[in-house]
Amino acid sequence: MSVAICRVYAVIAALYLVLSVCGCATTSTVKFAPEVPVMHSVSEFSDDERVVDIEDPWETFNLNMYKFNYNFDRYFFLPVVSGYEFITPTLVQKGVSNFFSNVGEVRTFYNSVFQLKGKKVLITFGRFATNTTIGIGGLFDPATHFGMEAQNEDFGQTLGHWGVDSGPYLVVPVLGPNTLRSAGGFAVDAGIRYVIVGTIDPFQNVKNGYIILGGISALEAVDTRHKQKFRYYESGYPFEYYMFRFLSNKKSELLLMK
Amino acid sequence: MNHLRLVVIFWICLILLPVTGRAADDGYGYPIPGSYEATILGTPDNLKLAPPDKIAIRQLVLNVLPDIKKPDVFFYDKGLRCTLAYQDKKAPLVFVIAGTGAGDQSQNVVAMMKSLYKAGYHVITLPSPTYPNFIISASYNHVPGDLTEDAADLYRVMETAWNKVKGDIEVSDFYLCGYSLGGTQAAFVAKLDEERKVFNFRKVLMVNPAVNLYNSVMRIEKLLDKIPGGPRKIGAYFNSMMAKFTAFYRRGDFIDFNDDLLYAVYRSKLFSHVEEGGLIGLSYRISSAGMIFSSDIMTNGGYVVPKNRSLSATDPLGDYFLVCVHLSLINYFDEYLYPYLLKKWPELTKAEFIDSLGLKGIEGYLKSSSKFGVMTNENDFILAPGELDYLRQLFGERTKVYPRGGHLGNLEYRDNMTYFVGFFK
């Protein structure tokens, strides 16, 4: 996933410009009369604790990124994903998902090692070995049927495991809701992956191998979005940003306990 | 994530739970005795009917009120979202109205849609008039709660949806149903249909309806009276319940947020009866917060957002969220809806207003028409004392009352679903 997403970033800068310009164009210029004091304001409830409160010093940036991701999804990413889902048989989609999950076992493996989690190391190794061989290069997932449940570790969790604070909430372009720690961890995992791929260099004897690699990365990005059900603003709930911020933070906090 | 598709995942997802329980010996197999537990847990998967093998669905985005001006803060709202499930042959069409704060894809709506589809009906699901998307895109006055106005809005939506699909599907008859608040609204929509005669609904089913919204809201709000410090401390309550869940998670041998974890929460009796009630009250507050905010913005009402303030797409809304969660629907009725109606009918007394929030005003019609049916439960906590008998009086033997199930907890139980679908036969 990492490399794929990194490549997608190249496209983003340009799109962001375009979309921000579009955004500005639609900004309302309606001017209301002077504001009038409100019937119920926040000071009235200052004797209670705040709900779903997560520290968010970069809220303005995050809200903008949240909106940007919505537009990126709407005008680019999701149409591509829909096209992929339309032309590809479900069985093939499943195989693609399995393949990239299997590649992702490498990340889980070394991060489990970093965290000295022996059981996870063994299970992940077992999964990778099983699915790469019996699962025909990872296209199938027999390991789960054999009782080896998928584990999930990344460098962000490794940092958390060794006591690094999660840092502020951060909505990353395309990737979506993160914390500074998880976003940093993602970058490290991407770097490690880059080095591994560069070392193995699977297409060294193929002419224009980098194009194939790029295609694989793009496919991975599409597969990643295909697997995610989340759609920005889909709940229609005006406070979705706050609920989602809370839930995603809480979830990663809980996962870190394991 | 329906409005709470966006719900507080840790509690409301309890609905996924597989439960094994011993049924009381009354010939009814729904296993969960408690009203609150049933409401939160719903129906265990193994007691549901099998879903249809495949279902043909199209998302409708309706431009119901073409002249509407949407403020920037709702920039993502592109029109009213409804869902059509269509047969490839001539069949009756059932409209389904969602309950309080729910959209066209909420769990209960989808369950009804699938069962109806499997039985051979076309289905169009409609969001509740209390759902933000509806308030913004389909409500003429943007103030939900008045049953007559809501019915007119719903009727307009149904006509718009029908106009959009009638070239593509063959329909023999029209039916109508709704659950919770949507059930109550279905009665008013049917009444309007007697005058307008666009659909001539042959049958109308109300599932766990409120008899009077004001009474029901009072009862839901009471659930919060018992939390420490009362409803004003709902934020502290939320946080303490969250801490409780976190501690539970830390202790146990869980990894994923799956059925096993939720099952464990249920079995461990982590939350007391009063706490469960509080969680139900809290989830209603979270839902109504979205409604209050959306309406206030659309009307420039000055209730929680200062009048004449223009919010942009990326303005922080956290403070408004906090305020809205602290306001009950009783606040909304008394301070927002009632004054709004007073502007139209200056003579309207408080008692008349409260009566207008229920079935009483159209009881003559309901009694005289044979097209209605009701399904509800003995222990549905949104019904005030006497209201169940009132339903029996109104609808006679077309009232189906189950001994338990809380508020909609047993909706997906196989007996209930069989009865639900069979009603339209």
C-alpha cells in the first residue's frame, strides 16, 4: 500500500490546486445582517465534561483535509475504484485483495519483531509461508481456514508500544484520519518497503520494469480504497468529523493495548 | 455509518451480537427478556430469516425542492438520498419510512427492504424527516416534528421518487410502512393520500409507532434522569461509560472489535440496567443533536447557532455539537417547534400542541379505515401507560403485540419478519 499511495501523492498536488480553486468559486458571498446572541451557547454547559473530545490543535488544517479527501474521492478516487469493480470479476478482486494482504504480512512481521511479540511473529510467518505457497503466491488465503488469524502491526503501533505519544490528530491527504505517530509510522513503513523492493528488484530483467511496478502500486491503491467502506460525509451527520475523530482515536488506543 | 450509521460503535454495535438465551415459555421464541437489552442487542443472527440471494438496488438522489439554497456548511448535501430495490417484473411497491434520525440505509430500514424484496415487492426506502439530509434537502420549512407538515414533505418526496422510477419499473399497487416515528408518520401520510390520491395505498403498517411524540420523548429523556448528576452531566456520563468499556477491553483477551467482544460485554453484565437505559438516552441525544443543528442552520433560527452567522464548510463545529447533545427533544419541542407553530397559529395552546404530536387528531380516520395494521411490543418503553390499550382500541384485531422485544429489538426476529411481510399479502 505504502509505495502505491506515495505515488498517488504526485497527482494530489495538482488536483488539490484545481479543487481548491473550484471550492473558492462556489463559496457563498451572501452576507447576513449582524449576528444576534444565541439561545443556547456553550458557556451554559461549561459545568459538564466535553463529549467525544480529542485534542486537535490542527483542527483547521484537518477540517480542510477532510473536505479535500471528500473531493478527491468524489472526483477521482471513487470513480476509478468503481471502474475497477465494474470491469473485474469478484473472484479476481478477492484474489487481488489477498495478494496485497499477503505482501502486507511482511510489515506486520518485522513490526511484531520490533515489539517482541513472539506469538504474532510466529502466526504472521506461518500465514505468509502458507499463503505464499499453498495460497499460490498469496492469491488465496488458506491460512485463515487453518486457524491462523490475520494480525496487524505497523510502525506507528511499534512507536506506541515503546511509549511514543500518539501526537495530535492528523487528517492526511488521501490516507485520511491518522495521528502524527501513525502518519510517521506509515512513512517509515513505506521507506522500509521501498528499500526491500529496491533490494529484491523483482523486475530487474524486464524492460521498463518500473512501469510494471508503478502499475502494481496503482492497483494496490485502488484495492485499498475498494476494501474501505468509509465515505466522507456519507453519514449526513453534521458532526461526523468529531464522531469519527473520536472513534478512530479510541480504536487505535484500544488496539495498542494488545 | 447511518446517523449514526455513525453510532457510538462500542455500544450500538452490540446489535451484532449473537445471543443464546432461554425464551420464556409463552410460545414466542425471541430470547431477550429485558426491554433495554433487546433494544440495544437486536436479534441474534441465527434467529433472523435468510436474506435474499441477490438484490437489485439503485440509489436515488432526489432534487425535491429545486429552489433551495444550501449553506456552505452542508456543501456535501447533493439531494435527498433514497434507495430503490426493484424487481424485474410487475409487483407492488412498498414505501418504507425510517425512524427518528435514521437515513435510507439504516439497519432497520435495510432489514425491512430485504425481507420485502425477497417476498417479491419493489421497495423505496425514505429517510426520516428528522434526518439531517431530509431537513436540508426535502423539508419545505426545515423544521421537523409537526406530523402534518412532515407528512406533506414525505408525500412530496414519494411523488418525486415515483416520478423518477416509474418509467423503469412496473407497479401494481402501493403500500406504506414505517417504524418508530416513521410508523406514526405513515398514518398521517396515508391520511393525506386519501385527499391527494396519487398512490391510493392499499395497506399501511405501523411498526413500533409512537402514539404521541411528546409522551415518547418524555419517556426516553427519563432514561437520562437516573445517570449520575442527571442529564446535564451527559458528557461526564459518556466519558465514564467509555472508561468502563476501556477497562473491560484491557482486562480481556480480545483483539478485534467483533461479535465475540460484544458478546462478552453482554454476558459480563458490564453495564447495569440504569446504565443501559442511559446509553439508549444518550444515543437518542447524539441523533437529535444532528437534527437540531441542521434545522437551526437552515432556518437561521438563532437557537444554537447565532442568527445571521454564516458557517463555512470547514468551520469547527465542536462547540455546537456539545450544546446540541445537552439539549433534549423536550427543549426542542418547547423552545423551538412550539414557537415556530405559534407564528402560524397564534391561538395554539400548549395542550393542543402536545395533542397535535400524536395520533389523537386523526383517530376518527384511523378507526374507520381498514387499511391499517400495527406491530409493537408489550415492553416497548416509548409507549406511555395506556397507549398500548389505545392502539388496541384504534386498530382492534389488526394490532399485533409481542410479549417482549423492547423498542424494535425483535424487528428482525423471524416470526416478526414473517408477520411483517405477510401483512401486505
